[in-house]
Amino acid sequence: MTARHPSSFSTGLFTIWVITFFLNVPVAFNQDIKNQVILEEDYQRAIGFLWENVNNKKAFNLNIRPNWFQDSTGFWYLDHFYKGKTFKKVVFDEQRVQMLFDHQKLAQILADTLDEKVHPDSLPFDRIEYISQDTLRFRVNGKRFKLDLLTYTLLQDTEWGQEESNESKSPDGKWIAFSRDFNLYIRSAETGNEYQLSTDGSKNYEYASYYGWYDLMEGENGERPEHFSVSWSPDSRYIQAYICDLRSATKMYLLDWSIDTLFRPKLWGYYRGSPGDTTMVHMIPVFFDVENKMLIPIELPRNTHINTVAFQWSDVPGMVYCRIPERGYKREKLSYIDLEKRTIKNLVTETSLTNIDNFNFWLAEKNEKIIFSSERSGWKQLYSYDLEDEKMEPLTRGEFYVNDVIHLDEENKMLYFLGSGKEPGRNPYHQHLYRISLNGKNLTLLTPEDAHHQVSFSPCGQYFVDNISTAQIPTRTVLCDSYTGKPRIELGKASYDGLQEMGWQPPDVFEATARDGKTIIHGALWKPTHFDPLKKYPVIDHSYTGPHTQMFPKDFRRVISLENQALAELGFIVIMVDGMGTSGRSKAFHDYSYKNMGLNLTDHVLAIRQLGLEYKWIDTNRVGIFGHSAGGYDAGHAVLQFPDFYKVAVASSADHDHRMEKAWWPEMYMGWPVDSAYHNQSNITMAPNLKGKLLLVHGGLDDNVNPSATFKLAEALIRADKAFDMLIIPSQRHGYRGEYQKYFMKKRWNYFIEHLLGAEPIWNIQWE
């Protein structure tokens, strides 16, 4: 279905009409809600659509993942069905699907070993490690086993996973790197002799360490978990490491009230910088000459942990490539380091007036090239830098988006990449696989089906597995020849009879016109299974406008794994839409959100209004919204920025003020240094605008988005004398788990039932 405004408007008049009519005219809340009744059976139907009750229970093989054999002879995968699962394999030479092992034999062996019942269709593990065609490893009940497929002998494996994590052996096996007293050492594997490579390491100035994003420290002076990491050059002559400099870093804090045996909260701290902070963890890159046992004097910047210099070893001995990003994300360099000459040479400089969000590179040194991605043309494309003549030229051209380089075939001088929006008339978020020569010629589409393609390449590069689906077309999984794209073997098809028996149909997809009056945006819409087109339904916007991603459900698994159908069963229309400012399209489309994330919901309002004009069963006087994390910011912001449109919001784990967030995300999308845009788009500063119903939810131990901004918003709402609701879940982190997730979900459902649907919610429901 398509929702668009009449085409008789000129673009300029249309834009003015959209902004004035759709955004600025208050819409009275429809208080005349009668005969709204929610029953226990409605909740049970909703619960039946939750992912935990659907995945491998009512729907199967929504996405088959290949596990490639490292010897490049084939792969194994899981085939799920109503009664269980089977482990299957494809051996390339044989070109057919086979059982990976004899399930009946292994079930009997496991039953004897574990002294418990084991059914061949429900073996007590999902993961295996393929050692060879005759040997597999897996883990059951915390124990590791090795299976001999020739004799079907099962032995407990005591060696698997025993490698020391605080040491690193050189590729040639002659040296072992390790740290002691915050300095880097090496030890001869032959003689055991030790050599100290650094001498000035100390607590908080630590060699061969790194910043752990979730390193919690107990109490004010708690110890940081130990970390060790080095990168050896392929020829074992050099070591690259970092000095983790914590000397000026400041902490965020959490109070743990959830420990039953404690009657005062436990204090946790963790190093985390906010936008604009100078008191952050810094990472200093260093190189060591193993033969001469010395630090190599290469001048590299001491950057914060959010813009750390990154390295990749060259095939040329003594050479290494590095990405040097500058804070603020407007400038980044790709350079070449000669460790023997102690020199650095700049190869590519990437700049942007807004931000650089898509700069990556891939080495093709056998062809004297570096491939890198850039949005300098206005679209994310691939470019080739010639190492010999030092010239750069576009490898791909056009108004489409390159998602990733998935395979480089240097021998045949070809590159394989995933791209979206290239095929005319197709959804711009659906990606396809392409092949192109390293000279920029012979661009070939390898996945012709009009659908979204999730592709995994074999290590040898000769094959790929393709999961083909859309929001409305079930997944079909095939093994294909990588050069031609021709399907070789069908591995499986999604089945969802259990959902169909419940009356489920895939969501409708729709198009709408964005705020500029011309750009088409895309969304999906979930209806209840008991949908009646003669009724009028409230609308709930499931939002996440974080500019690093998009929400449109591209594949069949995603539409089922979301909680939207469950919520729709309670009497709502649930939508997801990507407005301007989200990722995956042109640079101009993306830049709408730069320093302007507070207006990211503008296109959501427009889309819902357009749907309301086209469909009489959509009630645009009753609109709610929910979201988590950046989506929680959206939910809170919706009832503050658009208080006459959004009437009910549930904001969970939200970054309500970007100045209180982790540094990298706001600095990337709101800009650096911190300026008035942060203040003006803060939910906290907009608290007096609240008119509707707002539920704030946060985990007390959220070490991703600290709960402080939720508390600060609550303070601001109280000072503004605004009624609101708040739920703090003391033991939960950024995501809620188990019984806490169920509690939160029921709370969210009932909040919309009471305040948007106008019905009496039920709390004591039986949860499956």
C-alpha cells in the first residue's frame, strides 16, 4: 500500500502546507472513547506472538546461518522443524545436503555418558566446532567433548579453550608477549629468557592494555579488570600495542540496590566520558622492535578511546597501515608506516562538513591497491588508491549505498560488495550482492531477486549462502556460486504454520512523503489479527531514529522477532518508519539529523498523518510512541516536541540529554565541541512542554546509558509541575532480562491500554 499526498501541490507549496498543517496545528485528543474492553484472551494472544514463543516453536528457518569449515571443504548448519533440529552439512565436492553425523548414535552415546535421556531430534547443544571431516567438538552441561566420527567415540576434551588470555605467542612461535607491572615483556619460547620492552609503565599508564567498555569497579577506589592485548606483525619482527592512559579519566557511577543480603547500596564506577570531556581514557599507540628489544620512535597521536588510531599489517615486512581519526569525526587519514625507516606517509584524507560515519578500507596489495569507502560524492561508494602511482579514482559510481565489501579476490582481480538502492523501482533498504573488477569495470548483479539478501561468503571465496526474504516474503536459503551468482543447492525455506494458525499475516509496507515534499520514506504497519476495517484504531510509533541505523524491517525474520505484532493484538496499529536523518541512503538524507536529532520525528508525524488520510481505520487523534535507548529519547522527545500529536509515550533506557551520554555517539551526530544544539534539543530543557502521558523506565545498573538523565528529567518534570510516571528496575542494565523484561513489557502494554486505548488493563495475567 502507498500513502502519499495529492500530487497537485507544487513542491514549495506542498512543503509549506505540510509543515503548517501537519506539525503546528494542535489536534484535540479524542476523549470520546467508549466500550473499550481488554480481555485475558487478548493478552494471551499477544504473549503468543512474542519471539520467545515463536522462534523454533511456531516459525522455523527464518535465517539459516552457515558455519564454514576452515579447510574450505564445506559448511554445517542447523535445520529446525516442529519437533526439533538436525545438524546438516554440505561438502562442496559432493554438492548435496547430508547429515553432519548420525544423530541416533550420538544421542545414545550422550545418554550413556550423561546418564540422562537424550532425543536425537533435540540434542542438548546448538554449537559445534568442526576440526576435520572425522572430528567434531561441542559443549554439554559445561563439559567439553570431542567426537570421533569414524568410531563414534566420545572423549572429554581438556585442552579446548585453555589458552592463556594474558599472553600472546608470535606467529613463528619463538616469542611470547606478556605484561608485568604495567609494562610489556617478551619471553623466548625456546630458552625461557625474559626481556623487558617498556620501562615507564605504571598503574593508570598501562602498556599492552585496552579500555574495556563495561569495566565495572567496585567502590570509589575499586580495581579495573586486567586486560592484555598486542598485535604481532606477520613476520614476528614487530609488536603493535597501546598504552592505556587513565591518568585524567573520570568515572560515571551506579548504585546497586538489588542485592538481597545488603542493606545499603553497592557503589560501582566505570570510566566513561561525556561529549566535550577532556577527562577521558586515552589510547597511545606504540611499536616495538622484537630483535633489538626496543620501542620504535614513531610519532602517533594520543587520542581518546572514542577516536583511537587503528592499524592493519601490510604484506610487506616492516610496513603497517593506520587510520587516524580526529575528534569531532570531520577528518580522518589513512597513512602508511615504514617501521624500518621510522616514517609515516599520508595516503588518503577524508573530510566532511558534518561527520564521517562510513570510512573503511580493504587491502589489495597484490594488485598494488587500497580500496576504501567514502561519501565524498554524496553517496557511500568505493574508491581505489593505487599504491604505485599514488592516484585515486572511483571504483563504483552512482546514486546508491555500498553497505560493505564482503570478499576480495585478488587472484582474479575482483571485489564483491553489498549495496542498496541501486536497482530501479526496488526498496532502497533491500541489499544485493555485486561483483566488480578492481579496475572499476564489469559491475555484475549476483542476486537478481527483488528482495533483501543476507549473504555469507565461504573462506575460499567460491561460494556464498544467501538468505532471501522481505518483510512479506518468507526466507529461502540457497548456496550459490560466487562468480555467477547461480544457485547450486537450496538449504531450506522458512515455515510459519504456527503463526498462520493464529491468523497472522505479515505487516503491510508503505511509502510516505518526507518533510522536503519530495523524498519517499519507507515504513511498515502491523494490524491485529482480529482487525476490523470498520473500526478506528489508535496508532503506536515504534521508534529508533538513531542516525547510525535504520528501522525498516528488511527481512522476514525481523518482522517476526519484533514485539510489534504482540502489541497490535491489544487493539493498536503499530508502525515503524525511517524518516530523513537515518542511515543507508544519501549523505544529504543522513545529514538531516546532524546537530538536529530533536527533529528526527518530524517525518514520523507526517507519515502517520498521511496514513490517516488514506485509511479511515487509523485514528490520528490517538497516537502513542515507545522506544528504547536512542528510541527512548525519541519517545520522551515526542510528547515534548510534538505535545499536540503524541499523546502517550513509554521511554525506556533513554539518553534524554545528549550531554550526559557516552561521548562518541553524540559527538558523531550532534557535533563537537558541545554547543547550544545540545541544550535546545534536550528532553530535560523541554520538560515544561509535557501535555500527555509519559512513562520513564530505566535499569538501575545501566552502564551503557547511565540512568542519570532519566532522574534529571524526572526532576525537571517535577519542577514544571507535570504529571508523569516512572519505573526504575534496580538490578537491570541497558537491556532487561527474564522476569524483569516480562514485568516491563506488561507495564508498557497496560500503559497504552489505559491511556491510549481507554480501556481497563489487567495486571494478573498468566504468562506462558
